[in-house]
Amino acid sequence: MTSTDHQAEIAADKAARKRAKRMKRFDNPWLNPKLIWGAGLLLAIVALGLIGRMLWNLELVYTGSTPLKLPPLGFENLRKQPGVLDYPLGTDGSGRDILALIIMGAPNSLFVGLLASLIGMSTGIVLGFTAGFVGGRTDDVIRVLSDVMITIPPLLILVVFQSAFGDVSLTMMALLIAGFVWQSPTRLIRAQVLSMKQSGYVQMAQLSGASTTDIMFKEMLPNLIPYLFGSFIASVTTAIVTAVGLEVLGLGPQRIPTLGRTIYEAINAGALIQNLWWWWGIPTLLLATMFIGLLLINLGLDEVSNPRLRKA
Amino acid sequence: MGRIPRKYLINRLITLALTVLIAASMIWVIPRLSPVDPAEIALGRMASGAGAVANAEEILAQLRAQMGIDQPLIVQYFKYLKGALVFDFGLSTATFPTPVSALIAQALPWTLGLMILSLVITFVIGNLLGALMVWDHSPKLAKVAIPAAMVFTSIPPILSGLLLMWIFAAKLRWFPLTGAYGLTVDPGWNWAFVQSVLHHGFLPAMAIVIVTFGFWALGMRGLMITVQGEDYVKLAEAKGLKPRYILYRYMIRNAILPQITAFALKIGLLIAGQVLVERIFAYNGMGKLLYDAILDQDFPVIQGVSYVIILITALSVFIVDLIYPFIDPRIRHEGG
Amino acid sequence: MSEPVLSVRGLKVYYATPDGDVLATDDISFDLERGETLGLVGESGSGKTTATSGILRMVSSPGRIAGGRVTLDGEDMIALSDEEFRKRRWSKLALIPQGAMNSLNPTMKISAQIADVVRTHTGAAPDRARVLELFQMVGLPERIYEMYPHELSGGMKQRVCIAMAVALNPTVIIADEATSALDVVVQRVVAQTLAKVRDALGVSMIMIGHDMGLMAQMVDRIAVMYAGKIVEIAPVADMFARPGHPYSKILIESVPSLTERRPMKITEGITHDPRNPPEGCIFQLRCPHVNDGCTKPQPMRELRPGQTVACHRAEELEGAHV
């Protein structure tokens, strides 16, 4: 063997060892960077809502409480007005402080998302386990119902609902959305239950005389947890997308500030042409951050449940 | 070969019919639970136009008869279902007496055009990129650039639409701000019109593409990683087949199957997202029609638009299900 | 003896782990003569399959070929570029895979999966008659021509893999536990088919397995692997009559016999850390005849013509029971 060959081999050895070391650092799959970053982004938004409420003057969300269309600090609007420290993120076309608006509005979107998914998930888990374990007619009904409901876009049904009823509270909106996010956890759990019923370790547990509930909660649930989390995050995303969609159509709650409604008002007031970018841009950015956070969490969870995704 | 198993077909047909029935019923029931009386809305609109309306009660009764809401609920319901079958949703209250179906017929081609363009492009590009992320022989650039582009995934297209609109239409003025074609061109099969349509359609389509391709790419990546470990791919490699052939025929061909199912499941959400994009671009499609109807409280139009979009969704799912046995031989033989 | 058709020298395949390389196949050397069948035996995890994936250049990350030379028909296989090696695959070096159950593409017809390899290497797709001829050779019915893998039984899939392996008349076929996933009856029948096809074509073959009984009937020579190393190579008759290495003895005595009940002499599993093999003999931690000399390096040495062994006590233990 020539010496260059040998050197190349040593280099390859080194690279392999480095790669192996990197693998070790992620020995605990729940500590992968995607998951941490995603959770961090969402926590930052929650913190903005909580800490903001304590530190900032929330009276500024009322119409006419500030000068109109002021830009954020360090920028100038078309009328050459500079941003001022009193309203650091600028103000909108009807005299409201953008910072106060997002402090009030950002947690609302998360609240709708979490509430809708919590209800949807709980329903989904119960239905999924029922379908998988009971089988027969019950399974058929649940399966067909979820097949049917999964293709109906929630946004349209909610559009019909909200235009018929007018103002709707956040909680009501969350409840309505929950009716459309139970299907994928149901399918997921049903499929998992069916495949696990076949798998060795559940059969082993059955043979050793464990009861059905024991098997369900002690043997199967722990394995389902990463999938359930993933499904939960996905339904939070769907719920927020739907809620924001409604708000941007002007159909969300009318009396509380939401990010989507702020965007709706900005579009209606022609903020795009008037170059009032902060009016729609800041809520958009915040929502985008929220979605990126949710995506990162989902990717991180994928790595937990599918170790093969972990290779760099 | 090439036959769809009967049991499978019947199953899918039942699902299709149930989906349409349930959705149509929801759309019908919900407004009737509300205290708002559409006849009074119409009367109010007249009153605001004419100042005052004499013998209001008589006109209200007349309007109710015209809208068919003076009949028993059960009669109304079956009339509605019968009408829905032939796309008859009555008359628009905002642009009375234009039939709702005429308004929809005008808007639908735009929505379908944008939908086929953006959804199909997204699906193809997304899956291809996802596959390239895993394939051993892809260019290095692909493995760095694609994950970076993925940051936008799962942001709703309405937000990306706003951003694109601001940058490329309001600031740079490369593309028109709103509309589906320019006001100066004649609609028809002439080059100026086609050009204008493409020019106007580009941003809305891009708004959808940049935020949804990542969804497919991510899903495909996971599936490809699984397929890559399959014995048949290893054997294909041992057979000395060309890498590109293995990629298409052995890897993508098998990894794509769950993606097609996912497409069917996701299509409703994607179309709903597109409706919102149409709204902000004031694109002459179903989204704009829906939005205008919401502003006018024009219930027949809201119902009609929602029904047609749900029908498109359900039909797309049905078609995907019908194609599925042809691409997965295992379904064809087991009858799903 | 003439030039061997395949010669492996000092092949090393290592897998990187956080705590150092696993020496899955460490410094193995053997020759395969033209027309010969060599059996490669050893318990699970002894590196048999890794060794063949090294020869086939199919080691994937975190594994790597850490050294060695593989010469096929006088050509160095490790030095070839990927594209050049791809052309040699199947036309010269075919594989009958472990687990034929999942080795066929579920979305391609059987005939298409045989056709594509022929087309890739000869430039022309085989006609129907040629495919049916291959089917007939391995005892497959004509009707499966239009079928997909999921419509076939396990034994049939294995036959398809055999038909595929001989489609291009390769120089060497590696059969990796080709029959071990099948039930006993089917296993025998498929093994007979394999032997028949091999004899008809005169192809050289490496057979991997752990079934010593099957090996005795199928192969000319046996190489015994333990923990990544070859510890003995011998003609099949010598291996069974006069095994030189204590581990070979244990393997052979573990073949159940009807006339005599014997307790197993060894527990399952390799006892040392595969990242850190002991100095000297690889088997010393489990060997019943271990002594001080075993910590010295144990090169393969000739015990008698054709039989080489990596044990310094081979002569004195000859005839002794385990």
C-alpha cells in the first residue's frame, strides 16, 4: 500500500469517528435540536403574550388611542414621520399600537390551536382505540365517518357557520375546529392498534395474562406517544391555519384583537399599496414564527419516532 | 389486468356519496340554526337603496316565497338536495336575480386552473426534491439547499401570498397586484390574454408552491429513507442497475404510494388555502366570489361555493382512489 | 492448481460507532477455484454477510471497507471506479440474497425484474422465451410471467432470485443464506434446485449459511468464521472428519444426531467486545483448550494439503473431543 493510500485511509477513519461521536450526542432523541428550537420559538411567543401583558400599556389596542400609521422605531412612513419610542412597532390605520395588538393577539391564536387540538385529540384517541379494539360494525362506522370528515375542509363549513351567526367567541371557534381535527389521530391510532395487535410483544403480553387495559396503557401507549405528539402538533397547525383563515376573511371574533383580523384590516385598508408594511407584516411574521416553531417540533418528533431520520 | 376490484369501487363510491351528503347537509343546517332571516337581509338591502319600503310585510312574504323558505323545513331540505345534485342553488340575494350557478360557472374555471397548476406542480416538485434529499447520488447542493427552502413549509399560503405580493407586486412591480387578467385585454384565445393570465396567475401560484412543496418533500424524505433500507433496493444495487433507474423504478415508484394517499387526504385543506390566496389577490375565482358573498351576507352563494369546493375535494379524493389500484398492484389483487 | 477465479486478501469491513470501530470482518483471506463451491459458515454475527457485502462493495455508512484486495478474474475489484464496478455486477458477480421475501420490487412484474438486469448489462431486453427458459431451469411455472411478487409463495420468490442470478451466466454467484428463511421441506427442494442450476452452468459459488448439514451436501470446501475472522478452511470431507480448529469441532458436533444425544458444548453469542478483540486467538475466551500460547498472533497455517487453520494446538488436539 502506498503512503498516500495510507493517509487517505487515516483521514477516512477520522471522519468516521467524528460522525460516530456526533451520533452519540443525540443519544436522547427527545433532546434533538429541532425539537428544542421549535419549542423555544413557541415559548417565546407565549412569553411575549404573558410578559407583554405585565409591561405594556394594553389600553393602546383601542381604536384611536395612538396617532395613525406611524412606522416602527427607526423607519419613516410615506409622510416622512419617524417611528417613536412610545409605539416601537408602529401603529395601524385606526390608531392602535401594533405592539399592544400582537401582545393581545398572538396568544389567542395559540389558544385556539391548543384547545381545538386537545378536544380533537381526546376524541380521536378514544375513537381510534375503540375502533381498533372493538372492531366489527363499530370499526366500520368510525372508519367511514373519519374517511368522510377528513376530506371536508373545515374552513368552508366554518365560513358558513360564522357568516350565519356573526360574531363568535374564541372558545366557540376552537370547538368548531375541533370537529375537524379528530380524524387523523383516530386513523393513526386505529392503524397502530391493529398493527400492534399483530406484533410480537403485545401477543406476548396477552399470553402472559395481562388484561386488555393493561396492554393498552402499559404496552401500547408508550410506543404511540411520539406519534400522538406529532399528530397533536399537526392538528394544532391545522387549527391555527383554519382560525387565521377565518380571521383574514373577516370572520373571526370581532371584539378581541387577533393576528388574522389585524391582517384583514390591513388588506382592506390598502396597507400593501400604501407601504404600511408593519401593519400586516409584523402579525404575518409572528404567525410565520409560530408555524415554523410547530414545523420544527414536528420534524423533531419524527426523529424521535423514526430513528432512521436521525442520520445527518 | 387493469380492473378495479368491485368491492373497492363500491366502498369508494359510498364514501364519496356520504361525504357530499354530509357536507351538503351541514351547509344547509347551519344557516337555519341562526336567527338571521335572509328575507329580512334582502329587504334591508332594498330599504337602504330606496330609502323606505312600503308594505314591508307583503314584500317579505313574497321574498320568502321566492327563496322557498316559507315551506316546511323537510320540504326545503329535500328540494335543496335535489337542487344540489344539478347545481341549482337558487338565486343570489346580492345580485338578485342572478342564479348562483351562473356566478359559480364564471368563477370555477379560474379556481380549477390555478388549482391544477399549483397543486400538481407542488406535488411533483416536492416529491422529487424529497427523493433527492435521500438519494446517494444527488448533487451535494441538493442536500444543502432543499432543507433550507423547507423553512417555509406549513406557513399558510395566505401569508406567503402577502409577502410575495408586497415584494414583487407592490415594491418591485414585476407582477400585477390583483386580478386574474389585465383590464386592457379581451378575454378569449388570443396571445395577449393568455400572457396576461399567466402574468397574473404567477404570484398566486407561487404563493401556494413555496409553502406546500416542503410538505411533500418532507414526507417523501421519510418514505425514501425507509425504502432505501428495503432488501429489493439493495438487490437492485447488487444487480448493477443504473443509479437513476433504481431511483425512479425501485425507490420513488414505491415510496410515492403513501404520498398519493396523503394527497387525497390533504387536498381539502390545500383547496381551502387556495381560496384564501384568491381572496387576497382578488383573483376572479371561487375565493373572491365567496368573500364578496360573505360581505353581502349572500347565503345562497356561500352555500353554493362551499358545496362546489367540497364536491371538487371529494371528487379529487375519489379519482385518486380510483387511480390507486393501477399504481399499487397489491390493492388490485386484494380488493382493498 | 490453476489461477483462482476469485481471490480475497486481507479484507476488512469496519462499522463506526461512538466507542470505536466494530471489526465486523477483520482481515479475511480465501480463494475460490473455478467451478468450485465454497461454504462460509459461522454463527449469526460472525461477519459472513458483512464479508460478502465487502466483496460486492455494498457496505453502507456507517460501515466501510477499511482495507484489503478482492480479485475477480485477475481484476482488482476494490480499485475499480463505481461506474466500472457497476458494469461488473451481476454479469460477473451475482447475488442470491438473504430474505428473498422482500428482495423483489413489489410494484414490478417478475418478468420485468429479470428483464431489467439483462437489458442493463447486454443492452437488449431478453425475449419471452429466454425468461421462460430461466423459469423452467429453476422449476417455476410459466404463468408467473405476468405476476407480481405478492402473488408468489416464499419458495417461488426464492426461485425467482435464483433465476435472476443465473440470467447473465455470471462468473461467481454468492448465495447468502439463500434458503434459511424457508420451511424445511421447501428449503431442501430449493437447495436441490440451486445445486442443479450450479452444476448445469458450472458456475463458481460462495454459499453462506449456518446449517452444517446442508453445507455437507452442497459445497466442496468450507471456511469457518468466528467474530469477523476465518479460523479454518478445509475440504468438506476433512472438515467433518478431522476439523483442526476447536471452534470448527464445536460447530460440527452441534449438528444433531439421531443415534446419540449430546449436550451443547458452548453457549450462544460472541463473548468479547467486537470493538476490542483479544490479543492473539480470536476464540480464546470461549475455547475449552486455551493455554498461554493463545495470546500470541494466530496466522492461518497449513495443517495438511488443502486444510489451513488458525490454531497453534491443532495437531495435538487432533482426534481429541471438544
